[in-house]
Amino acid sequence: MILGTAGHIDHGKTTLVRALTGVDTDRLPEEKKRGITIELGFAPLELPGVGTLGVVDVPGHEAFVRTMLAGATGVDLALLVIAADEGVMPQTREHLAILSLLAVRGGVVALTKCDLVEDEWLALVTDDVRTAVEGSPLADAPIVPVSATTGAGLDALRDAIAAAARQMPARDPDDLFRMPIDRSFSVKGTGTVVTGTVWSGSLASDATVRILPSGRVARVRGVQSHG
């Protein structure tokens, strides 16, 4: 099952993913230098009673909305991240529209940086968020205040994500295997490596796959999941 982040730039998506999983999904030097997510990031999230969810961390900057769209395609659940000190922003609404367009089936809203605001302001932002998600796949989603800095609310957020995951129907492993390719590169001694998010089906080593639109046939030498 795939959990995809969504939300405005600098609202704490990557920091929250790191707090939940222990994985820093910003790998590129440019991402470290600028302090923003540019490419898709991936991490495993272990949830008791549920198993391992694959987390896709997407960019929040408006210039990288195409990358966000690629990352959100095929996710089962959304983790909409909204900073409590800023509230709903332009990319919040844009990402919500994308989640609706892709018919994402549910998810959770995380109000980050809750340690920076007073309770009265947090209540106002929560009301604003509830209005913003009306008519979207997150209309009935729980809104969980959290702080990745202090750790407040992280356990409640994990519980909310686990509850949402339990409501999702399991994917059929016997369905046709489909995986849009995010990246392709060569590793010396290994060969061509491709990464992506599995839409349907399952795959094992030594299987034969067809690459579209070229129609080229290839053999799978190995499979890695959740990094």
C-alpha cells in the first residue's frame, strides 16, 4: 500500500516523513542546499497490525507540480500536510485538486508545527482546513496536530494512518503488473535499474516484462521494495 504526501512548500512534509520513518528522503545536494524537495523521495513506514506502507514524498514548490503529479499517481492514501502557523496555502489547494483528479480514496491531514501556535489559532486553522477539504477525497479525513520537532502527536498520526490503511481494500496480487517508471539509470555490474510505484499486480525475479510504449521485452534480474 502506498501513502503519498501532499501540501504547500515548507509546510514540513519531508521533516514529518523523517520523524515517522527515520528516513531523510531529500538525497540530492541541491535539495540539501536549498532546503526543498525537488525529486520524489521514498521511505518505508512500519505500522503495527498493518505492515509496511511505502511512502512517496513529493515536492511542494509550484515549479515542481509535474513531479508531484507523477508521485501522487497510483497512491492509495494521501497524507496532506498543512503548517499550523500558515494554514491553507495555494499549493495546498492545488494538491487537493490533484488528489481529487486522481481519485485518491482517502487519507489523513497532518497539522504540522503545532508547537509554534496557540490553541486558539490551532482551532481556527483546523476549521479552515475542514472547509478546504470539503468535496475532496479527504472530506472525512481525521485532522491530527503534530510537531516533528517535539514529537507531539506523532503516535496519534501513526494510529490515524493505520486506521485509514485498514479501510483500504487489498490489491489483487494476480492482477496485471503495472508500474510507471519514475527514474532509469545504469549501475556497473548490475545493469539497468528502474524505479517507480506499483499500480497493480506483483512481480518476481526472472519474470519477463514489456516496456511501453516501445514494446521492448526485458527480464527482471532482481526486485527491491521500500528502499
